[in-house]
Amino acid sequence: MEEVQTHKKYGVVKEMSEGNYSFQLLCKIAQVSKSGYYKWLKRQKSPTKKQLEDEEIKKKIMECHKKLKGIYGYQRVQTWLEKTYELKMNHKRVQRLMGELRIQAVIRKKKPYYGKKEAYVVSDNHLNRDFLASKPNEKWVTDITYFFFMVKKCIYPPLKIYTIMKLLLTMLVEGMT
């Protein structure tokens, strides 16, 4: 079970003490100090300069949130405040104020990519899966392999790969002897 926040306890003590309940007894039940309650009460009557500044920033954050339909998180809200109002502040402060306002970024659904795709050629099926030949060199079949190297697509037929591998193996064997 979560513990009730102290400022909420102070609010309850204030409401109930205005009735017929003893202030000292309420503080004891809520497990708060009397001096803490009076300090909280004083802050409620005259907010500090930082609290007033936070309220102004909260209004600007809400403006950003409504204007941009809630798609900005605390980092982009901070940048927006800096560009729009020339307010420089820590991102943690913006995050805290957005938390107090109970607002956060709406995560947008990713759209599929329908961009340009590489055209490929489909050749006719001349062999019709009949790979048996009556004499040598009658039917030749090959395949290609795609390698992505330095953002370019390189196409290598198997014979070339075979040649490269044979060369590498020869160099390796010669290096061992």
C-alpha cells in the first residue's frame, strides 16, 4: 500500500480542523508535525517566487501541449519553450512540471515505408525444373548473391565467389607451409 503524500495529509488536517476536531489530535493521527503543518499553511497563503514562476511555465507548457496536440515529450517541450519564449531551464524541471500537470507525449503509430524499391528482373523459366542433361555443357544454371558493402549493393555470381574463395584458401595454405 502506498503512503499518502504529506501535503495531502496537511490538506485533510486543515479541512477537519475547521470543523469540531482538535488540531493537535488530527496532527497526531495523520503522523505529521505541527510545525510542518504551519510551514505548509504559510506556503499556501504566500507562494514563493519559484512557485509563481513554475505556475507561469506550466501555462506555457499547457499551451505547447494543446497547440501541438500532445506529441511533444519533455525534451522537445524544453526546446520549444527556449525557441518560443527564450526560456532556458533544465529538462528535469520541465519533466517535473509536466508530471505535476499529468501530461506526457502521445506515442505516434509508425507508418509503413512505401518508398522507392529496387526493380528486379524475373527471367523466364526455360528449364522447367528439368536439370538432367543428355550431354555435357547442355544446361548451365547459376544464382547470384547480394552483399551490402559501404551502402552499395554488390552482386556476385557464384563462380566469382568460388574463385575468390579458392584464391584465399590457396594464400592461406601457402602461408602455412
